[in-house]
Amino acid sequence: MTESQESIREIRINPIVPAESVLVATARGMRPRKAEELAPRDTRKHVDTCPFCRGNEDKTPPTIAAYPDEDSWEVRIVENLYPVLGDDRSRSTLMFGLQQAIDGYGRHEVVIDHHAHGIALHEMTEPHIALMFRVFRDRMRELYASDERLRYVLAFKNFGPAAGASIPHTHSQIIATPVVPQNVHDEVENSRAHYRKHQQCIFCTLIDEALTFEATIYDRSSGSIRRRINVGQYVVERGERFIAIKPFASRFEWEVHILPLEHQSDYTRLDEADLADFARVLRRTMARLDAVIGGAQFNYFLHTQPHGPEYADCAPSYHWHLEICPRTSIPTGFELGSGLFVSTISPEIAAEQLRAVKL
């Protein structure tokens, strides 16, 4: 049995958020189970009854913005018909005993990110993907400028029923909130603590290690090799300005993160050259995922520096990134009860398979 084929059973600690752990148990992937069928994807370019298809604009709330224009739009933003947050009312904080509630103020918008009904992300052109993420950037800027109470604007995409998509037409969403989501807060606080101690961004350190670090770890008693870490082992795709990396402690079996190679904390400051290279790295990464796991249902979300005076000192310590989380399995009772993610494929093997795809 070669090193790459050996069974792994270990708990890996997320270096960004140490309280978050992943159990890598590759032998569990060999247990008997019914093969999971790929979710059918509607690949039609236009559906007469779809509210998001071009020509059906009267079936959605009014247009907030359209690019390049409302008649021949490629990307269109509308209010979410069933928002999780809204700006229609404002109430004070409610407290009763240990219970506390604040008003669900914010904005919830839908980004119809392509006029073609069933197009997948890896099938879009790179200029179009750059346009999508330019829209995210510009809308985030506008929302922050519209209300100083907003602390975080989350841009994300659900693709496929398993990822929570309720409409098959490709779309993304933007939610602006007066509070910072807990997972982003944990990343910000831990990276800020790391910077105070080491004067170095922890994300930049992880990128440097992925590009330069090489090590062999031996068993003390037998002298056999326990782990060999090769330069570039976790790198899935690399551009001039961005890199796609398989996390060492991946919560999802095919999870990939895309980060700027040079330190950047605030996504809203991206320039056009950034967007072009980011689009290339994202499209190629999604093409690799589609080739390996086929018809991937996934979530992706942008994590960036929150706004507000309490986060003003995070620029040198935080590093914005896109997290891509393919949904190839359903969380088990153990995962839900323990908070410990379980992966049945090692991140090293997953990254190797993704790199091997010929594009």
C-alpha cells in the first residue's frame, strides 16, 4: 500500500479558527452505502415560466440595477421576494431575562447572475464572471454607504437543491446585516490575535507555506514515514494574482478557497486587473470540480473585512477570500451533534485529483 493509499484517521484543527475541527476518516468512505445520484440540472437557456429569465422582468420585484442595461441585461439585481432581513421597520433591542433580540434590519437582494437559465458557473465566460464579481463589489460599496448601521454584506451563491437553491435559474444573493456573522467574526478575531503576536497575516503565512513548505514527518519508534508534505500539495489552481487552495482541515470533501496572492483585506477595493485574474482562477477551479465530481451542487460565499470602527485595525491582519463548498454528502447526526465535520477523502488526495484534470 502506497503512502497516498494509506487509510487516514485524524482530527485536524483549522489554523484560522482553532475551535473548528475536521475529522478526516478515509476508511469510512469504503463503508457500504447506496450510490448518490447526481441531481438533474435544467440546462435550458430560456424557460417561459421562469421569473428570472430575460423577458420575464414583470414576474419579479422591481429592478434595483441591471448591467449593462435593463433591455439587454447580463446581470440583474432585484429585491428578494421572501427576504430574511428588511429595512421596512426599526425597533429597539428587546431583552427578557437571559433572552435578547435585536431588530432584523438589513437588506436581502437577488443577483440574477446570467440571462441563460441553466448555465453552470464553469460554463460562463471569464469576462462574465468578472462582471458578476464587479457587481458584488459595487453593490457592497453602495450598501455600506447607504447606512452606517450595516456592519457586514455577505455575497453568496447556492447552486442545486442540496445547497439550498429554490429556483433552478442561476443566481446569487446579497444580504446586508447590522451584525457580523459568527464565522466571519471568529476569523477576524483569531487572525487579529495572530497578527498581534507574530506581526504577520495568518492567511499570507498559509499561502507562503503552500508555495514553499516541504517536510517529511517520521514515526519515532519505527522510523517509517508518517506524513510527507510537498510544495504545492494543497494548490489547486494559480493565477498571476490569485490562488486556489484545498484547506488542510477541509469541512467539505471538495472544499476549495480562493485568495489574493498579495495581502488584501477588503473585497470592495478590488481593481479591474484583480477581477480578471480572479475570474480566470474561479472558472478553472469550478471546471476542475465539475470534471472530478460531476454536476456539483455547491455553496460559495465571500468573506471580507467587516465595516465599522471596531474593525478599522483589521486591514493588516485579515485576508478576504472566497470559500467554495461542494455538497456531496448530507451531514450526519454525529456532525450535527458534535460540531465536528467528517471528511472521507483526504484533502491531499482531493487536491491531487483536481490538479490532474486537463483543461
